[in-house]
Amino acid sequence: MLPAVARLARLVPPPPPPRPNDWPAVQARLGTELPADYRQLVDLYGGGFFEFPDESGDQAIRFLAPGQEKSYNDLEAQFPERAEIHAELWALGEPRPAELRAAGTAVLPFAYVEGDGHFLYWLARPGAAPADWTVILNEGRGPEWEHYGVRAVDFLLGVLTGTVESFYFDPPARAPRFLPDGAPD
């Protein structure tokens, strides 16, 4: 287990193991390799979300996972949907963030903030291995972007421990928890 995933498991104990994913098949359908920390996170926790109460209420980050019943939670459904949405917005003149102006750079969705609609993406730069993809957030109801120079699980750990610097996340007021899909609140 990668160190960041092990730290996350100590901070937020995972539920009983979900069904395993066929990552080679998922990656073949997506046309790209996925970062190992993300694959380990999904294999450990399955579908669901990390909830972290802050001063203004509950916030929750849902990691997209393959094979989810609802398309808005499914990694494979969101890859083309988010790409189409961005293509339309940019064609209408919404400015691209500076991080996306280099040819061949892409954003690939892996999570969203429930309620706020902020999407979290991997920033996939040409020639960069998936292990080197960092996180970039697109606000849910506007054109603003915020880039974090860390990988997905390191970002999640930073949000859950209050160590990430972000306009969009306040430090948690209580211990975070993971709620698997189908579990009672």
C-alpha cells in the first residue's frame, strides 16, 4: 500500500472491502493509465464519500469509481461527460486556466464536492506519468480554477486534516468519516 493511502486508512478507517476492480479493463476503456494512489483508494474504500464537518456545515468529497449505479458517480461515465462540458464552455469563450493552455494538457475527473458541485481533476500534462498528475479544482458554478501541486490522495489527506491551502475548503471541525454508497447516514 502506498504511504499516502496507508495514512488515509489510519485517519479514516475503510469499510469492509468492496468488490475488486478490473483496472486493466477500466484503463483500456478510458484509454489511459490511472494513478496507483487512486486505484488503491477505490479498491480500499469502494464507492462513497469522505465527509468532513467544518464551521459552515458538512462538506463531502466523492471519489468517482468505476461501475457505479449512478452515472454522476461513475468514473467511466464522467470522463467523456466532463470533456464535453469543457469543450462547450471553452468554445463559448470561457477562459482556460493557465495550467491548461499547453498543447496536449488534459483534465481528467476523479472526484467532486457534493452540494457545491466543484469538480476535482487530475492535471495530465504531456509526457507526465499518472504518478505525477496533480490536482486541479474547477468551481461548481463558475469559471474559477485552483491548482494544487499534489497527487489525489495527498490532496484528500490535506483537506481532511486542514493542511491544504484552498479558497474552497475550511479546516474540518470534527473527525472525518467515510460513508460507502448504500450505507445509512
